[in-house]
Amino acid sequence: MVNLELFSQRLKNILRTKKMSNGKLATYIGQTTGSISRYISKERTPNEGAIIKMAYFLNVNPNYLKGLSNEIEAPLDIKDQYLTICEEETMSDNELTVFSKRLKMLVNESGKRNKEIAFELNISNGVLSNYINSKREPSFDTLRIICNYFNVSSDYLLGISYSKNKKEENNFKNKMIDILMKGGILDIASKHKDYEELFVNLLKHTCQTFKIVKNKL
């Protein structure tokens, strides 16, 4: 979600303050000068990846650029977010889901063999391979185990956020999990495999809604 009016104004002001031309920023983020001009003139809305790249090179908070925060200081993990985008862009298989791409990246970063990680996650090597190759979606419980294992947020693995940081989402997620457990929804999802992918998508959209509401408060 981007407040295009604020985004345009803030990007223009930051470029002026840093004495950086549209062309130079365009070169940094791999776009054309015309694209930057259209962002500033509000003719075009940048995607999340482009905003993260701009924020990294301008050393500002991406949420400040989007008009969702008045805190301009860049988050500590802005470089990690930028590197995530760059690595995803180098992956040639466009048929892979964001979850699969990011899981594959985490596995590679760990330096461990797939078989070792599968054992530590208490799943078979074949199941892990299916997750990585977009042949299967994890259940909610398995998703949580994977997040804890790699110490990343479910927002990151599901493609909702480029930040691996778990701190922001923990309080909300814990409350939501309690509600779902009390309502028996987790139990249903775990027993009926047909519901697992539906449940993961439900979690994804619930988190997106929460973020929109939170940013408007």
C-alpha cells in the first residue's frame, strides 16, 4: 500500500536534499530515468521491490517513502531486504512461488545439506524438496516450525514482507493463533490436507489486512 501523494513529495525532497538526479537513482535501482520521473509525477506507482531498492540507496525507511510512517531513519535490516530482492531477481525459474524462492535462499544461506535440514525440521527430504520446488505448500504448523528454525517471520516466507525480522508480527500472530486454536480451525487444517493451502492463504491475507489497519491508526 502506497500513499502516492506522500511518496512523490518525499522522494522529490530526498533527492533534492541528497543532490541526486533522477538518472542516478534510476541507475542504482535498475530502472529508467523516465520511470523515476513518472513516480515523482504520480503517473505510476512503484512496486514494493523498487521502493526497497530506493530506500536502500537513499538510506531511508521504506515505510516513510510509502507514506505509512513519519520515521525517516532506515531500518537496521534494510540491506538484507535489498539483498533478498536482488537474489530473487537472479532466480530464473518464474514458476516458483515466493515461499519456495525464499525457502531455497534460506537453505542456501544456512550452508547445510537439504537432508540435514529436513531431519532437523522432522520432515522427509522429499517433502522439503517439494516445498522448495513449489510442488507442495506447508501446513500452518510446519510453516511455523520452518520460521522458528530459520529465525524469520512468516510474513517474510509468505512474501508479505522483505524483512526477516520477527519482532513486529509476534504479538499479533500469537493472539491470532490463540483465537484459531480455540475455534478449532488449526485442528481442522492439520487433519484435512485439502484445507492447508487455503489456510496459509487465509493467514497471508489476514496479516496484510492487519498491517493496513495498523498503519492507519
